[in-house]
Amino acid sequence: MQPTLYTGDVNTVRPLGAPSSSSARRTLTLAEETRAILRGYRVRTNDQLGQNFLIDREALDFIIRAAAPAPGSQVLEIGPGIGTLTLALASTGAQIHALELDAEMARISADRTAGLENVTIHEGNVLHTDLADIFDVRKPFMVVANIPYYITAPILRLFLEGPYQPTSLILMVQKEVGERLAALPGEMSALTVFAQVLARIEVLRRVPPSSFMPPPEVESAIVRLRVHETPAIPRDDHPFLFRVVKAGFSAKRKMIHNSLNRGLPNSGEMIEAALAYAGVDRSRRAETLSIEEWRALSLALRADHQHTPKDQRL
């Protein structure tokens, strides 16, 4: 397929080298185009699906630069909506597979990308779709998405822990979630530990509510996750590690000893010994522990065979 050029008009993707239209016309803003498309199709945004359409051209261009897919590479876009980001991604020459839950939005994005050989629109729920049915999961792929904020955690679990791991994810998420994902010890959460064990995380840009239609009630952020091909902590250790982390965060603002004592079947004496082995003071709180401290703690607790599942023992 001949490479294409993203012209800045989300309704126009033309081949590289092709002359632009000789007729002078003002380029619509993304807000104007979005309104026109929704009005033309007589559809409204679905609040229950968290539909907030990106109308900030600078933010759109930033996502494309951050993703930087190579021509011919595979990109999975989650929730293409009316196809604004889809068209911009298509201009890179990558093979775009866009998965949309809303049937009406899937129709709109399919109409807008009709004729583009490197774009396929699929209808379905990404959390309940076998990705092997829609593209070649044996080859590397990246995920790019402006996702509803309420499914951020399930999306991360799907792509970081599921059967098909991408090389990277470029996600538009709630700002607080993005900052928490990239947090340092002192502000970490169970989701932070989970994500950082499996990927390198960067908050690339903040995006204000005015960049969307309709505007959400919170600020957003563009986050990049580079998935570790070989995690620093072996995958075989993850089930028990995450079990310990979950227990550690089970009681907010409690001392780590007390949280683990409530959340795990191990004896208080065993938990005390494991904390000492990991060099973690019993009065610290879960959010202050580093990834390496969580690993050392989980390894010590795995030695307690009486309370460790057989398939997770050392």
C-alpha cells in the first residue's frame, strides 16, 4: 500500500505526493468536524460508554508522534469512536485494526475510513474478544486508545497479563490514574506495582477537559507503557507476588505488618520474619515499598509452605 499523509483534516487522508485540492476552503477545527459528523449521523454521545471525543488537534498530533508506528506495523486501536484518531494513525502507513463496542460508532468510523486498505473496523468488546480472530497476534503490535476511564484497570490487566502482550501502549487516561501508574515509592498503589513490574511507564502530556467533546469532569493524560519483553521479576513469581501486594494494600493507611496479617493466612511471626528478611520496617505503609522490596517480601513468604499453594511454593 502507498504511504499516506495525514493532512490535518481528519476527513482527508491522501497519498504522499498527491496534489492537494486546488479549491480554497477553510480547514474545519476538530470540534466543528465532530459536531458536523454527529449531527450528520444523528447520534449523541453515550455517557454510559464514557464517550468523550478528542477535539484538540495538538493532542491528536502528539499521540501520533508518541506512538510513531512504522509503515506496515500492526496497531490495535480501542474505541475509535467517529474515527478521528483512526484516520491520523492510518496516515502513518501502519495496519490499523480498530475495535469499537458501540455499533453506531463502528458504522461511522467504517464509513470514514472506507477505501483505506490499511484500516479495518471491528465491532466488539475488547475485554471479550479473542484478538487472534481479528489480526495476527504472532507478530508485534502496539495498542493506541482513548479509552473510557472506567475500564483502564481491566485494559491494563488484559494487555500486561493476558495471552497477547503488545510491545507498547499509548493510552489517554484520567490524569490521576496516569500519575499513579508512574508513581515512585511513597505514592504507589497495587495497580502501580502490577503495572511497573510488567512495563516501563511514562506520563507524556496532560490534556485538559476542554480538549474533548463533551468535556469530562477531570483532567486527562497521555501515558506510554513499554512492555518488558523479559520482566525483571520472572512471570512464574507474579501470581504469589500480586497476592502479597493485594493483601498489603487491603487496608488503606495501615502499617504493612497489620495489612499483611489481615490479608494473608500466614502467622504474625512468619510475616514479621518476612518483613525483616526484606528489610522492611513493620510500621511502614504499603505505598512506600519499592518493587524490589515487594519481591523480597513475597519470596520470604513463599518459603512458608504451610500457607503457600503447592504450585506457587519455592
